[in-house]
Amino acid sequence: MRSEDATAIAARLMSAFASRTGLYPASKKQQRYLWTDAFAVCNFLELSARTGEELYRRCATDLIDQVHQVLGRYRADDVRQGWISGLDGEIGQRHPTKGGLRIGKPLRERQLDEPIDERLEWDRDGQYFHYLTKWMHALCRAAFVTSDPTYVAQALELGAAAFEGFVHRSASGDVVGIYWKMSTDLSRPLTYAMGLHDTLDGFITLREVQHVSSKMQTKGEVPDLTFAIETLSSLCRNRDWTTTDPLGIGGLLFDACRLSQLTGRDADQELLEQLTNASEKSLRAFLTSRSLRRSSSQRLAFREFGLAIGLMAAPMIVDRTRGRTDQYRSLADQIVDAWLPLARSPDELWQANRDINDVMLATSLTPETFLSVDERAPF
């Protein structure tokens, strides 16, 4: 697909998303969801770079403000009110990420006296560690593109809140893992599961935040993430990262791509090799399963777009590791081309996940800003 065609499709998808979710034109009925909005920020920044239109850049910064105003506060149906950090008024406004950010699920979080319902938990609010890392990445991209250090400070505060809020400690006080989901106020785990890649994602994301922070002059006192980075680094040693989930494989490639841009130590190179090997092994297993040959009614578009986005990073990873992930590069185009007809004429299944499908498809078409930690990646 030609670059101008990809840009035009992504622009249509993102403009519809902005209107549908109350971003532009601004509406009181704002539908904010942290994962989708993190990708959307990067998409708007990329469209601004490609087209030169200031409106897209404005959409990115307005979206950040909306997310902080909506997801940085308790829900309207929660007896608690105000900033989830507990900060008052103006101070909370200056530090909107200090208590973390809600997911944005349709149902309020499980109450203390409610039993765990694994099916229902998917629709309940709270905080996800891997959503917070995506938002830190979006803030770093916004900081780099706009040269505004405020976004770096917000990413630093979010990183500190995520680490302190999600770490699972042993009886002796040692950090042994990262909880997958926490309550809105980060006071208790809503499930006791540990995310397969959360320690890895956290380590690389905090490294990215530290990297961007070192390049920009932040104002005021900001958290030091050194201990968190070292702790997460130790948790990443001797781990098996393989997965057959397409979104998980894409996440591995995304992490490898960022690490390849941040690497400077022998340990980084070793981890990068491990991620590349795990990605290749995972991808072979996924392709062997023939999942992509199933009916679209048995698949989820956004999970496959996650894989496509990761595969877009293959040239950069190969350049650093001399690996072989470039042989799968064309698979990304196959995934996108397979879903494009449904994006143009959405069926009921696409409509059920329209925001996340549209936004991640747009990222698949225009991935440069999302896959970078400094300048837009030249893919």
C-alpha cells in the first residue's frame, strides 16, 4: 500500500474516532479508554508529521488532557470523588497521573464484599499495569514531539505510581512479581494473576521514560525510577517470553524494537537477543496453528493488529540483532489487507470493538511514531 493511501485511511479512521468518542468536536459525553487512547495519541502525532496539519497535533494534546481529566478521577458512579491520587483541586490538576489512571471499563470495579467473577472482571474498571505502560509511552512520544517537558514529568509520576502500586512483595519484602489488575486507588489487587510480559514491559517502558527525561529539562521535583528499573530488570532474568497470542507476540516485538533503540549495555543486548528468539519461536507456533485461516467471527481484529504493529518493527530489530524477523515482515501487510474490507463496511463483530479496532488499524497503517523512542522510526 502506498504511503499516501495509508495516511488517508488512517486519517479517516482517526477523525471518526475523535468525533465518536467526544474528542473533536469536544463533547461532554467523552468515551475514554486508556489502551485505545494511548495508541490514538501516537496516531494523531504521526498524522501531524505526515500531513503538516496542526489539528492532528491538537487532537493528540487534547486527548491527553481528556484522559487525565476523566481517567485520573473516580467514576461518576463511585461514592469517592475527585482525583484518584487523593490530591486536592489545583495540586491534583498539576499532577494528574500521580495516583495512576483508570482503565475506562463500562462497569465499576469489584467491591470488597463481592466474589471474584473471572468473566465479569473483563468488563470491570480498575487499573491495568500494561495499560499504564502504554500511556507512559504515549506521554513520552508527546513530550518528544512537542518539546514539552510536562509530559515527561507526568510519565515519571505515572511510572512511580505504577511500580509502587502493582508490585507483589514476599513476606520478606522482596519484589517477586507484578499484579495484573489493581483497584482504582491501588490499595488492593482485583485479581491475583501476574501478567506474562508485565515485568518486561515495565522495565523497557521505565527505561524509555528515563531516556526521554535525560534529554529534556523537567520542571520541579520528579521521581527517580532507578530502583524500579533495577528491580524489574532482575525480574526479567532467565524468563521464557514465548506466547501464541498474536497481541502478546506483537508486544514482544514492540518491546524488542524499543530496547534496540535504547540498548547500550551488554545486558541489554543479551535481553534483546532473547526477545528476538522468543518472538521468532512464538510466531512460528502461531503460524503453525493456522489461526489466521479461521473465519473472522472466530478472531479479534485488534489482537492481530497488535501483531502487525510489532512486525512493522522487524527491520529495526534485524538491524540490531542480525535476526531473521524480516522474513515475516510481509505478514503485517497480509493481516491489514485481510481486515480492511470490514473496516470499510463494519459488521456486528467489528462494531462491538470499533474504537480499538479502528485505532489499532490506523497504527498498523502509520506506525512510525508509535514504534519510536526518539525521532519517527524510518520504516
